[in-house]
Amino acid sequence: MCESAAYIIRDGKEELVLESIDLLENEDGHVRLVNMFGEEKDLKARVKALSLVEHKIILEPLQDVT
């Protein structure tokens, strides 16, 4: 199995968002994650880092500019 897990940075710590990710789509300030079980997450975030060896996706939340 080569699926990855996604984490989002909150308060300087990595918080698990979703495991067993098969698909990541990045569009218009949103990241859509879909895992092998069909579970989906849509986050207002950007990909900060991706480790292929560790099967780890690090996301950074986007904040609205006012």
C-alpha cells in the first residue's frame, strides 16, 4: 500500500486530517482529498510539503485577507 496521510498545521503542530489518501486535487485555494474508502475532505489550504518516502502530506491553512 502506498497511500499517504494528510496533516494540517494548527498551532505549530501537525493534526491528522485523513489517512489512506489516493487522490489530492488543488484548485482555487482549496485542497480536495479522497481516500481509498471514498471519504472526502475539502479544505481551504495549500500543500506546504510532501514526503513520498514517509507517505505524508503537510497542509497549511489559508486565511482570508480582509
